[in-house]
Amino acid sequence: MTRTSANPLYLQLYDHFREAIAHGRLSPGDRVPSVRSLASELGLARGTVELAFQVLVSEGYFMTRGAAGTIVAPGLGALTEPAHPVPALPTSHTRPAQGLDETGAAPFQLGLPALDAFPRKTWARLCGRHQRTLQTAGMTYPDPAGHEALRRAIATYLGISRGISCSHEQVFVTTGYRGALDLVRHTLLRAGDVGWYEDPGYLLARIFLERAGLKLQPVPVDDEGLNVNEGKKLAPKARFAVVTPTHQSPMGMALSLPRRLELLDWASSRKAWIIEDDYDSEFRYHGRPLPALKSLDHDERVLYTGTFSKVLIPGLRLAYLVVPASLVGTFRDEVTHLPGPGSIVPQAMIADFMTAGHFALHLRKMRALYATRRRYVVDALTEILGDRLFVQPQAGGIHILAHLKARRNDKHLASTACANGLAIRALSDWRLRKASSGGLLMGFANFASAADASAAVQRLDAVWRAA
Ligand SMILES: Cc1ncc(COP(=O)(O)O)c(C=O)c1O
């Protein structure tokens, strides 16, 4: 059995037993070793051996006899091909492509909040309470617009923290940010519609929108964020614009006030929609978070989105969309025909978490923690790799952008780092148009000490030197 084979280990084990039966090395009625002893003998995970056994049992080669163990099925004649051979998936189909994989928690994992600082105890208490007191509302079909208590809590939070005045009816809970984009495109857009997209801009949403048939016009960003004038020149008749005004993703600057007004003005005059992606505005290390673009939206052109992925955990897969009051009915009609955000239990738990004050406390703690952890990584990068990169100053967020000093292929560097277990992404992948300079995108929230950060940056240094 070899780990380098294209066949997964469980399939190799499955083949091994079938062959042994076919060649008479194992006869009907023979006892086979237990999963545990086989796993330890072959140095395999128990799950791998169990999987092979399950397939062999389901295909009639093995038979389980409870405490008496597993035997080769009695009466098994000459080996016949299984009715449904187990297909071996090509390895290229088992994981998303490099740069698109958001799963896991490898060092530098982008977009991941501090998992060790998640308030587990409070969460477990809320979870226990909700499971014990499951109400009828939690057992019937949920409202596809989201759990009302959570929508109310979000509306209150946005009023206080983001300067957005809205009623809970305008809030739609969605399955992540892409769930919010999906709802917008079903309700207001058509395939073929052109939209401005920040260049560079969030890779996964860009792919999502393109796959939905929308045409994205790259619009450059500069020190003041999206260059609205360029957008007007490049695609004056665009139907929508997707922007990250508080903290441009991934460059980190805020959209300046003149640009905000210019963008709103363009949207009003063209009757275009602005999708505001306010993904990590809660984390700002100097001064108060900037108010949302939506707070200036007097003509109802802005569709505002926020997510619980950074402020709580991405595993919840919960985000939200705030729609103009005049469009609540239209969105309601549409959302009725979509899958909605799933179970109400996690939604009800977040609502309690927010209304009981845990959320505000958690955010306050995380702001202080992230400022420290950011410093660990920036210091390590400057000390160990300062001759090869420089860190872009950023006022907030949970990622670092480091520009490469020399002309170098950032994609190659990032993919080599990934192959070595460091979840670093290339800035070039976030760009729609080619640019000469490269950069590395890195999450910093999970480095609990300066020593951890330094060790990870040293690993990157070693990868870099070898690449
Ligand atoms: C720019 C940007 N927007 C939105 C999101 C949130 O996505 P989701 O709600 O699907 O986790 C992310 C996550 O990393 C992001 O980087």
C-alpha cells in the first residue's frame, strides 16, 4: 500500500482483500483481522480500514458477526466483478483549485478569525438552551428571509454600529456572502448584465458572479478606493457595482468621501445598484470604524451585505443583506423560491448572543487581540523577510498584504507555500488585469504568540529560498 498511488488507501486495501479472496489466500468463512489491529499493523488510520471494510461488506465479500468479528462471506464462489465498482475519484476533483480553497486552518489561512478565542462556553450554553427549549417555530419550515429575532438584532446592531437606519423587514439572512449575492442577482439582475468590479477584488465572489452569467468590468482601485471616474469611462451603462468601501479587499484602503458621493450619484443617475460588501469593518485598530456607504444612501441604490464569518466563525455560513425599504416585497417574493439560510437554531443563538451583549463584548476583545496578533506577524515578516517584501499599512481587517520588492511570480511563490502547508494566497489571483507587481495575502488572526508567528514566517523563508 502506498500513499503516492493515485488510488486512495482504502481502495488499495479493498483491492488487496478482493485479490486475496480471488487467489484463494483467503477462503469463505476465514476470519479477517480486526479493524484496530489491521490499522495498527499497516500504519493506517482506523477510518481508512473501516471504509474498506464497509465497502467489502456492502459488496458481499465480508460478513460481520458482531462480537465474533468479521469473516470472508461463506458461500462466496469465484470472484465476480462487483455490480457497482467503487469509482476512484481523480485526485484533481477531490479538492478545490489552489487559491480557491477556503477550508482548513493552515497557518496564514485567509479570512479566518481567531478560532481559539471563539467564546465556546457562552455558545455551548446558548446551544444547550435552544436545544432543550425547542419551540414549534424551530420545528416547522423556517422563514426563508431568516429568523425574525436575528433580523431584528441585526437591524439594531447596524443602526448603532454602522450608521444604517433600517427595519428588520429589510434584513434578509443568507447563506454566506455569496447567498446574499445570489439573492440580489435573482431579484434585480439578469444574465449578461454588466457590473463594475474592483480590481483587485475578492476572488471567490468574482468567480461566483461570473458563473452566474454576469459580466464584470474591472475598475482599478487607487489610494482612495474604487476609481469611479474610470468606471464611468469603462462601462458607463453598468447595471451594478460591487464595492468594499470600508476596507477594500484586498488592498485595505477606505473609499474616500468624494468617491462615495460620486459613486452614489452615478448609481442614482443611471438607476444602477451598488452592492456594498462590508465584510470586516468591525476590526479597525485606529479610531472608530467608518460609517457604511449605505448610511449616505438617500436614493435607495445600495444593497448592503455583512457576514458573521469574521465576527464569529465562517462555519456558521451566515451573512445578511439589507435591501431598500421600497424593495422588501420584491425580495420577499423572490426569497420564497430560494433555499433560504437553513436551520433557525444557529440563527436564534446568534440573536441571543447579540441581544444579551456577548457580541459587543466579543468584538471589543477581538479588536485588541487582533491588533496584537497583527503586530506579531508584521514584526516577523519585517525581521525575517524585510529584504524581500514590505507590508502594506492597513487600518483594519484580519489579513495582511505584503508586496514583493523584486519582480517575482507571486502565484508560484504562493502555490509552493501552499504545497508546504502554508495557506498563502497570491495578490495576482485577486486581479482581473495583469499588473507588474506581486504580493502575498496572509491571515494573521490565528497566531497566538510572537514565537508562533516567527516560526511560520521562518517556514515561509525556507520555502521561498528553495522555490
Ligand atoms: C471581501 C470579502 N467579502 C465577503 C466575505 C465573506 O464571505 P462569507 O460570508 O461567504 O464567509 C469575505 C470572506 O473572506 C471576503 O473576503
